[in-house]
Amino acid sequence: MISTTIGDMSRQLMLSRQTTRMKQSLSTLSQEISTGIVRDKIRHVNGDVTMLASLEQKIAASELQKSLSDSLQTILGGQQMVLGNMQADAERIAFDTLSMNDVTNMAQISRFISNFRAGFDNAVDVLNTKLAGRSLFAGDVGNEPALAPAGVILSELRSAMPAGLDASGLSDFVDTWFAEGNGFDTYGYVGGERISGAVALGSGINVNPNTTADHEAFRVTLAGYAKAALLAENEILNDPGDRRELVQKAALTVAMGASKIIDLSARIGMDEERTSIASVRAGNELSALSIARSELISADPHETAMKLEHVMTQLDLIFSITARMSRLSLADYLR
């Protein structure tokens, strides 16, 4: 016979509370057995959270370093792709032009001029490349373009050009306009300042991704393209010999720019290597720290499974009792 020392309502309330506790325990133990991590970490370490807090802090620092390293690797990789594109174009156009033999036919010269104009347009486009919404060569302005449109730059260059220049004078003028502190800085480069501070990636590795579109390698390459691109205007140097001379000077300048791009690519490659090392180190440290934290707060799978089985048994028993009480009649009670 069921004891009647507790009233029906009290008994139901007691069973309800026990059911709630059992369900909470079931949820906790199920989570622990699936994740392998105890739910109540503070109780598990007996209230001594010093080591756990230290591990959490180090893990957060390693995660930040890993994230910074990976982001920087992406940026540097994008810059290398742009440099590769520019270098290939510059070498191809310069080689094709310098290999021409005594070309004086205006149609042939015009073909070379078109190649330089296309090279200028492509160089401006790739230097305005964005990756994940961020401009690769615009410095600290974020997602703004690094250079003004190609047509705007050439228009400003033509406007500033003195009249009556021969091929040599025009070549020198363009070099000066693209040099630091002159017209290109005002009308060409529209990005921000170079990033002055180095990014600390841990383990004593610091990298400063400060390459912008006003770098000397880009200035020289753009100047070379611009020298010949200006000749698309028919009123500039009408004599075929003068045009041919300027195109050859343009090719030499573009070839010089390609050489400087190679040097810049090598420097960025060194930054890529350091960033890769930092990323690997941060990843290894993060793995080691995560293992240490897991060992500190891991749940014993055998013990957890036994507790889970015990709770499920208790819960089944409570459900059985509740079901029996719900079917209890006066006749059953008086038996």
C-alpha cells in the first residue's frame, strides 16, 4: 500500500520537482557525454579557477594571433597576385616593343601605343583591387580605391604637359609628374597614408603591410605606360620618328618598372613567409592550450555514462509512479 503521510497534492508536487531535477541532470549529463566537457567547470576544479582562467586568456590571445596571421596572409597573397599580373603585362609589352626593328609605319606604331594604353588601364584596375571589401593598396582608408580612374589620370597629365616638347622632353616630363611630390600625388593616388605600425603576430614576429599604390615600382611602371599612352592624342608628336623614339623610351621605363615590381614582390614574399610561420606557431600553441584546457575540465566518459544511466532509471521510475497514481481509484486504494 502507498503511504498516505503526504497528501495527494504534496505527493504530486514532490514528484514534479524530482522530475524537473532529473530532467536537468539528464540534460547536463547528455551534454557532457557528447562534448566531453563538464558543464559546471568551477565546481569541477573545486573553485580554483586560476589555471583555467590563465588557459582561457592564453587561448584567446592565440586565437587573435592566428586570426591576424591568417588575415594578413590573405592580404599579402592578394597583393602578390596583383604584382604577378602587373609584372607579366609589363615584361610582355616592353619585350614586344623593344624587339621591333626600325618601325616607322604609323599603323604599326599605333598598335604599340594601344598596347601601352591597355597596359595603363589594366595596371590602374588591378591596383584598385579589393579583397573582402578592403582595398589592397589604398593604405589606411579601408575600402576606398587607391587610384583615380585611368582616364582621369591621363587627362590631368595631358593638362599639365607644356607645349612644344620633343620625345626626350616629354619622357622626362612624365617621369617628373609621376615622381613623389608631384602631379601623381595630387591627381593619381587617392588612397590613404601607409600603415605605420607593424602588426605583432607573436613569437617576436612583426609584419607591416604598408605597400600602397604610390610605391616607386608602381610609379615607374605607370609612367612608362603613360609616355606612350599620351600618343593616342594625334596632336602630340606627329613625326613618326619622334613617336617611335618615345615608344621605345616608354618600353625601357616599363621594363625598369617590371624590375622594381620583382624587388617589391620579393619583399612582400618575405613578409608572407614570416606571416606563415606566425600562423603555424599560433595554430600549434592554440592546439596545445586547447588540449590542456580539455584535460582540466574534461568529463570522465565512464563515470558520466554511469550517472546518465542512473538518472534515466530514476526518471523511468518517477514516470511509472506518476502513471500508477493517475490510475489509482478508491477501490484500488482500499485494497
